[in-house]
Amino acid sequence: MKIALLGYGKMGKEIEKISITRGHTISLIKDKNDFVESINNTDVAIDFSTPDSAYDNIKLALNSSVPVISGTTGWLKNYDKIVEFSKKTNTSFLYSSNYSLGVNLFFELNKKLAKLISNHNDYEVSISETHHLEKLDKPSGTAITIAEDIINNSKYQSWAFEKNNSSEIKMESLRITNVPGTHIVNYSSEIDSIEIKHIAHNRKGFAVGAVVAAEWIIDKKGVFDMSDVIKDSKLNFQI
């Protein structure tokens, strides 16, 4: 499989390593200041760029009839435009705030816990996320996904850094040197607390998931997310 890398930061370089390990080749590397008019001789593009360049990168690939896997966060105000463009051009697009297998299992656990606890009003939920200093967006896309999944399965209506009422989920974002990503969901009452946590030890899990998603999307048409990939039990998430 020939892969175009849109974005060549730490994640792009890790995806390059994993891709080669899994027998693929890199057909193009587009860094933030590179001008590329079209993408050729490529089976799939993987976008881990920046919030201000992701939309143009994704549209470039789709306009070149190349399916796109995107893990860039902070650009989602334009998500609906990309979905519409993908459908218009009959191409394939998959976005996820996090490609780690463990995180996606954590997403499912989070939804289940939110449903179980939704009728127990003594508990208040909060979300904490910690990442490295270079991460540009706050909160992380993963934390937003966690919050949205709780909102869709409970009484909560929104999230906020400064909680003003009981319908809001309290969100905390911390930036510390050399932290790949830690996410904590805490339900606390006067009597006790229930907490679930995911700790990423390195970037490999994110990179492997992105490459697996790229392998999966070949020959498919439509707009997908990582839950579609996870459902395929035949996939190999091993490095």
C-alpha cells in the first residue's frame, strides 16, 4: 500500500515507521509549508497535520480521489464541509480523535458507565486530560469525544472548563513535558468515587491504529469513524 503523509511532526514520523514495518511504502510527505497541487500514485492519505492546515490537506487528498484517514484535532468546525465534499466526490473519509485500540475500548467503557450511572444523581462527573507541551488544542479531541459520549448517554448537556451548573461536565486540561496522553473520567459523590483512566505510554498505539484504519478503508466508499474499524475482528493491531 502506498501512503501519503499529510503532516510530518512526531506523529507523522511514527506513522512512517509503523507503515514501513507493516510492509507499506511512503509515496509522499507533505509538511506544513510544502505546496502540493495534487496527490498521485497513492492508495491512501493519513493526515496528522495542524488545526489550521488539516481542512486543506484533507480536501486536497479527496480532490485527488485518495481516501483520507485524519487524526488532526482542533479543525472540526469544518468537519461537515469535508463530509459533504467526500460524498460529492464519492471518496472515503475517516476521522477519529484517537486511533489507539485501547482508547477506543475506553470510549465504549465510558459510554457504558455513563448509562449505568445516569439515574444516580448523587454522582457528579469530571474529565481530566494531560498531554505534552507541544499539543496545540485544549481540551484534546479525545477528551471532547469522551464528554460527548457522556452527554449522549446521561443527563449532562455540555462541558466547560469553569462549571456553572449541574448540567455541565467539569473539564480540566493540563500540559506537561513528555506526556503522550492521559484521560481520566471521575464520578464523585459524598460517599465514594468511581474512576476510569487511560494512559498512553508512547505514540505507537496511535500510529498503529491510524495505519490499521488506512488498511481497512481501501476499496470502501463513505464517511466512517474508528468504531467502524474496531468492529472488524479480523484486523491486526500488533506492531
